[in-house]
Amino acid sequence: MTSALLRSLGFSLALALCGEGLRAAPPTAASAPVSSETASALGGMTLSAAQMRIAALRAVQTGHYALAAELGGLLLRADPSDPYGHFVIAQAELRRGNTNAARKAARQTLRYARTDVQKHEAARVMAAAYAQDESYFLSQLWMRRAFMVVPSEAFEQRAGREYKALRTLSRLSLSLELSAAPSSNVNGGASEEISTVDGLPLVGILSPSAQALSGFSARGALSLGYAVQRGPQSETTLRGYGTLRRVWLSDEARDKAPSVENSDFGASSMEIGLQHRRRLGEKGPVVSGSATLGRAWQGGLHSYDYRRAAFSLVQPLGVVTALTAGLSWQHQQDADTAYNDVDTVGYQLGVIHDLGTPGTVSAMLIGGAAESQNGQITRDTRGLRLGYEPSAPLGPLRLSFAVSAFEHRYPEYRVLFAVPGGRADQVWRAEVQVTFEKLDYAGFLPVLDLSAERSESNVSRFETETLALSLGFKSRF
């Protein structure tokens, strides 16, 4: 990867030269004391700045890096703010393996750069220098910097390929997700004030905090990973993951539930785990297993700890179809009482199929069961999720669609008395994701998520309607 990046940087000098323009310079530009190699190359000639730039370009292209660095120095004697002079030195030092000197010169190029090409190429030199030192994570950051000033689509595609290669080489990975959304139901409250239970002669009035409250929510998630083992067919990663959710109630919600605070609906979690992925044969499945420990907080208070084990499989079925499957187990230990501890088993089975020009479709069966001494928590779940993503964007927008239906059954649920037949919830959800592909910044794209959810239940407290609109960002690569 590093050698490929160095080769592609060879053309950068010519690009920077064109972007800079062949401006005249004092005829004494090459008359200062020089080394014997440079004196021999110049043959006693006095070169203009334009001629010296061309000579420096040829020196880099032919592997005379010491000569190129000295010619760059001569350009800087005539004009210390000449970005091309700094860039020649950065290129020459990079090829000589002097990565610290290359980074120093590249930073000066960025400081004095006059065009987007110069800024873009200088950032790529920084990335290449860190890649030579095998600091692939820092190299990725500088490739992100290069994406901030992409002169054309061709530059963008090339930088994208280089970034993907650097990410593959890096043992350290980082992912950050941010989203913010207005919502008609930030607390998951009931749609109606009256609470009823099918089959029981009970009628109640729900407290304001148990009813749907509108407001604004923001969510962040940070994922860190480090590959402790990596081979052609397998990888073992130590990973950490954290989430944070904050809610701000609307004025209407505050009037409706004056005793409720924004912090009551805040939530956060942190976990650490180990994951192993392996490909079983050239055409075999990719299997993954993981073990995780975590802690969750609700309303600023410790809510529960958990430990989880999971297994997943992706099996190609020909060229355009893949089967996916997963199985998980989680033990959730309540912070206050063992009565609320929960053991959950989950499963999923799905298929993804590429239709070619129309796009990609997917179907996923999802289910699970939760067991607890607390009958209010014991439940069974089953559902279906369908997805569709067109292969081509709609103008500047890339769209994806999903619909899902789930049924949750709580056989031991009680509202003073046992609910006849147990509590049963049906949940329907529709989602549209809009990615703005032309609003790229540093390789990140804004993403708009629109969702509508409706749940029906024989216990009216759990009948809800939610409309949400969230704005977030995701990496292009």
C-alpha cells in the first residue's frame, strides 16, 4: 500500500506545478552556493523558477532525491513561501525514507498552499509518511484531511481507494456515530390517557410521564477496536463500545408533565469485548464469535450489568446471494435486585440478494425469548424485517427502505390481576434513509432517517405511535 501511494504521488509534482503556474523568479534563484551534484546537474546555468521546478520534477521522477531536495531548497531561497519548493522537499524526503523531514515539509506546503490540488496532495504526503512508519491510524486521519479539499471526482476516487487500503492495514479502528432527532414520543409513552386491559374490568388514568411526550433527542455512539491477531483467513479484535442518549422535552411536554426532568430519559452504556472472525475455506462461510461485558445507566443511575455471547455466519450462495444467521445469549443483572435479572436468547436468519440494476433486497426473521423471576419481564419475540436499497442514487440522494413487524408476548403479565391470555403487543415500523452523496466533508456524508412506528396491545398502556426524524453522519468508506 505504501509503495503504491508513493508511485501515485509521483504525478502529484506535475499537478502541483501546473496548479502553481510558471511564474518568473529572480535570475539569481540558482546562483546561491550548491552541492557538487547540483552544480554538475546545472552545468553552470542560471535557471528561472519555472525551469527549476521542471528540473526538480525530473529529479524526483528519475530517483535523484538528494538533487530534488536541494533544488527545492533553492526555490525556497528565492521565495520561502513557495509551496512547490516545500512540496518537492516533502516528496524527496519521503522517497528517501526520511518521514519526519517529509512531514515537516508537507506541513509547510499546507501552510503556503494556494490551490486545492496543493492542499490535497500535501495531505496525501502526510498520509504516506505515516503509512511508511506503520502509523496507519494517523495515516487515515490525514487521508480524511485530503478529502476536505478534493479537486475533482478522479482525485476523490483515488483517495477513496487509498483510504480503504490504509483502513485494512490499520490494527486500530475507530467509528463515531452522531444523530439528532425531533420526536413525537421521546419516552415511549402511551398514545392515550385512559388505560384499559382487554378481558379485565379495569380502567385507569395514566400519569403524564407514562403518556407520549414530544421533544428532541440526541444520540452518540463510539466504537474502538484493536486487532490483536490478523491473518489471511482470520482476525481477533479487542473492542470497546459506548453509547449516550440525551433528551430535551418540548414546552408542550413540560406543561403536560411538569414533574419530569430531561435527565429522567437519559441513557448510556459501556462495554468491552473480544471478537473472532474466520473464513472457512475459499467458498465457505465467514463465521464470527464474540464475548462481551457491559454496564448500562438510566436516568443517570446504574441500571444493570450484562454479559453476552454471540455467534454469526455469512454464507455466500452463488455470486449475488448470501445467507446470514446469528445466535446470541445475554444475562442481564439488575443493579438493585436479582428478582429483575433476565436471561435472553435471540436468533436471526436472513437472506440478501443483489438484483443488479434494480438494487438489493433483504429479508430477516428475528426472534427470541427472555426469562426472569419477574413475570412482567418474561417474554417471547418474533418478527420479520424487509429491506430494499436501489443500486443507483436518485440524483444526489441515495435511498434505502425497510419495513418490519414484530409480536411480543408476555404470558405472565399482570395488571393487579393476570391479563387473560397474557399481554400481546404488535409493533409495525417503516423506515426511509436518505444519504446526501454530494455533501461530502472529509469523507463523511449526512444521513437523514425518517421513521414511523405504531404498536397495538391488549394492555392500552403499551399502545404507542411515534414519528421521528433524525440527522446523522456516516463514513463514505
